[in-house]
Amino acid sequence: MRTQTETFRGYGKLFGIGAQTAVECRFPEAETVLSAHARVHLAGAEAGNGEVRYYGRALFSIVYEDADRHICRAEKGVEFSAVARDERIAPAQTVRIRLAVENVSVRREGASIFVTALLGADIALFGEQIFDYLSGGDLVCRRDPVHVYVSHLADGAAEAEDDFEVERIGDILQHTETVHVTAVSCTAGQLTAEGEVFLGILAMRGEEPASFERLIPFRIDVPSEAAQPGCRAEVHVEVSDVSLTADADEEKGRCRIRAAFTLHLQAILCEEIAVDGVTDAFSRTNQIRLSYAESGSDGTGETTQLTERVAGRAALSAAIDFSDTLEAVTMQRAEANLVRGENGTRAEGVALATLLVRAPDGSHRGIEMSLPFSVAVRAENADVDVIACGMSARQKEEGTIDAEATLKFTFTERLHACARLVSSAEEGEAVPEKDCAVSVYVPRAGDGLWELAKRLKKSPEEVMESNPDLEFPIREGQRVIIYRKKAL
């Protein structure tokens, strides 16, 4: 029995793993920490035998009150390296890593303050996808196009800046930047990502802290040979560098802020390919045993947006009462997951921030507050990106905080394809040949043409040639006639 095979070769995501590592920084000069922040920048990563090594720099900043109750700031950077292990990792694979600060904790040991950042790494390994499949031969073959997603990697960078006025401020104590991608599109040879940088600033206004925020739009154009109209892409953008300057206008009592950002983009462009292979086969003369090749691949679908205002009672990390004065809401952020229930899909998570308060004696405290939310969404299998902005807090009742926040969601649809094709056929025992000139069969109701042809050991064309009036799926009571030519 003669068979023909072909080999599919594509490039795509092979698998993904997760990892965590803790990075710690010591601040000896701090008395009481009001707010702590960490951001992380990946410097590089490489795949080895069974492991991925990645390294970068974590930047820590704290706002604290000294022994004289003056509010101060401090910043430090810490180099780090980490290893993620998995037996499937090989040196030929390409590594893509998204780092995120999952948690920041503060502890005191003696006279020193230690700030620890828990870094989460979402690691994707890319490489060549290869599988063999049957393409023809002496068998009667059923051909169906199966779909495979292949990936194309792209990187780019751009600058974004803004110039705006605020009420007069003193020192900038702390700033945070969160990138929110709002649109991804492709044209011939170019990928375009648009979005906003959420800039949160904590500064001194007179003798007290004050917070304000700004949404700064950006656009990044990245050349890519794989980009075509209608192409989908998964995009991640981070701020790799930021510069803030403030110029005070004494006469107007205003301050002009200039913000400049360097943005780095990583993109995975998704291409859907149809492979015309054999999904089933049989022999007219012999029993055969088929072997199958299966290959799963991941793709990216549509990107959709949702903005929602949420409000409710916030949970606090420390007690508060009417003697406390609310001064600033800073370090705004959010996290969410999709939850599927009987009434549809919801994005459930929490909006987080640090609430700075002043006690009657003039001392300051930083209190962590969290506002849980549950928002109905039109998304099923998707990655969720969310930022919190415009967050406010009020103490309507003593000891409680009512909070509000604007949530901006981006949902990136996740697609999966499983290609299952015949890879080989092994010939078995011969099938006894019918010697009558005409056979009449009573097929099973619901059978299609292929199922019927396979049962009769005839090609679909031969079955239809003898039975041009057959309709599929087969109805109850239909008859199938097979003619066999006899040599006299």
C-alpha cells in the first residue's frame, strides 16, 4: 500500500509557565512609612536546558515621616536575577516574559525598613511547530481543512509626553505609571497600538501631601512583515523610562508639569493557516489502522473595551475615625479575573489604593484600602487588563470609608485550535470481496456520505454514481444500490 506524507512547519507558542521571585530593598533612614511602591524592568532572558534565566532591575520608592514629622521620600534600585525551571525548555526556544509587581510589603527590623516586592513572571516559550500528516496515496481519503495558529514576534519603542498645569506644588514625593492599551490594529507591514499612560503623582502642597492624576494618550507604530489588514495581535506595553519636571509660577500660584515617557512594546501577531490534510481514510481491499498527529495552537481574537464606575464600602488595613483628616488617595491600581456563572460572565476583582490621613496630633499614616467590584461583561475566554483611576474616598460614617473608582477594562480574546490529521496508515487483513453484481444496503438513518462510503468500501464518488438521488443525512427507509461490473 503506497502512502504520501507532508510535513507542516510553523512558528508559535509552545507552552507557558509562571514563576515568582522576591526582591528586597533596605531603607535605613525611614521612621514611619506612609506609602511604598515598586516597579520592575526586565533587562534580559535566555532559555537553557530545562530552565529560563531572567534578570532586571527593581526600583523602590517610599514616602515616609521622619522623627520631626516631616514628610520625605527615598528611592533605591536593586538588581535581581531569577530562574524558572521546566523540563520542556530548550536553548533553541525564544523567551517572552511579562513581569508584574504582585505585592509590596513593608517590615521594620531594628532601625531599618525593609521593602519587599513579589515579582510574578508570565513566561511564554516560542519555537518551531512540526508535525507530519498523510496527504494521499492508494487509500480513499477524506480531506478537511484544519486550522493552525502561527505566531510572529515584534518589538518596538516610542516616546510619549504631556505638558499640563496643576495647583502650585512643592516636591514630587512619588509617581506611578500604568499603561492601558485601548486599540490594536494592523495594516500592510505595520502594527499600531494606541492607549493611555495613567500617571499618578503624590506631591507636597504646602505642608501636606496631595495627589493628582493624568491620562496621557500614546501611539506606537511598529513595522512587521507579518502585519496585514485584519491580522490580530496580542500587545504588551510598559514604561521603560520616565522624566518629570515641575516649574512653579509664583504669580499665578500654578505649577507646570512636563512628563516624558519611553515606551517599550512587545507584540505577538497571530496568523491563522488552513492545512489541507487527510482527516480519515480507508482501503477498498484491506483493513487499515490509522495513526493521528495532533497539534494545539493558541491565537488572539478581538480586543474590546469597557469603562465602568464602581462604588461601595472599602476594606481598610487600619482603623479610622472622625478625628482623622483624609488628605490624599495614591497608588491607585486594580486587578480582575473573568468569572462565569448562570447569569453570564462577570469581571470580578478589587480596586486598591493607599489612603493618607492626618491624625489630630499632626502625624500621618498610610492606610491600604480595597474596593471589591463585580461587573457584567461580554467576554468569554479572554485576558483581562484593568486600571483604576479617579479613585476617591469619603468618611460618611465614623470608622468606614466609602470609595469610588473608574475602571477601564481591555479584553483580549483567546483562541485555540486543535489540528488532528492522519499521520500514517498500517495495512491489515484483506477484506473479502463481494461477488454479486448488485447489492442493496439499508443504511443507518443520519449517516453522511463519507460514513456510508467507508462502510461500503467505496469512494463517495462511486456511491453517488450508483445512487444519484440520495440525500444526506440519510433518512429512515432509504436504500443504497451498489453495482459491480463483471467480466465475461
